[in-house]
Amino acid sequence: MSNDFYHSWILPFSGIIIKICRAYANTEEDFEDYYQEVCLQIWKSRKNFKEKSEWSTWVYRVALNVCLTLIKKKRIPAGVFPIKEVADPHPSEEEEDIVNLYAAIRTLSEIDRAIILLYLEEKSYREIALIMGTKTTNIGVKINRIKKRLKTILNEKVN
């Protein structure tokens, strides 16, 4: 992979890749493996990008497919070994909320994780449907159900 390709086509979208890998990885080592594999697969598949969508949509799709494939290969249920996402021994309330949210997201099914991550990235229902390969009408219903499930999980953690 050329340095130019990485700096032009991957680095500007690293936030997307990091969020997706964090949601699917169970350990820091898994996260690093997933991130590297996603970058490699983006580079390998770059010629398949037909510009029918935004590059960011392509990056999401490749990242999700790579993470889902790696999870299936490992056969380890998500959320078994949650990653430590905050290095500070006294995280702020906001940092703690983010850690708790990622932990809750990792308990969801792979597909629900993908959908909620895209929703949190403020993707439109149409974009989410395009990335997930489903109908736009299904996305709104799924998001509402996922949000209710996350609220229940987070409330149980507090109580």
C-alpha cells in the first residue's frame, strides 16, 4: 500500500474505521488486527469502487464486511472481553458514558451494531440501507428497536 493512498484515501476516514473496529473487537489486539485488515482490504478493493456512492460509504461497507468476517472466523461472542477504552484512571463522566455505550453496542448482534454505528455517524436512512444492502423502510424500525434495547442495557448497568 502506497503512503499516498493511505494519506489520501484511508487516513481521512480513519475515524469511521476506528469506530467500526472498536464496536466489533473484544480486545485491543483484536482492534489493531481489525484496523490493519480493514485498511488492507480497502487498498485491495479500491479498483472495485465504481463511484456510485460516496467514498465514505465504500469505507463503511468494507470495514463492516471485514469485521463481520473476522468475527465469524474467531467464533468468539462479542462483549466477552471488553476493551479498555479510557486510559485515564479517573475518566470524565462523558468518557465513561462513551465506554458504557460501546460496551452496550458490543452486546448487540453484528447487524444491529452496524446499523447503530451508522446512525450515530448521522448517516441518513437511505445511506444506511445502501451500506447494509436492505430497504430504507426497514431501517427506521430497526433503529427504534436498537435504541430501546441500548437504553434498557444502559439502565440495567446504572441500577
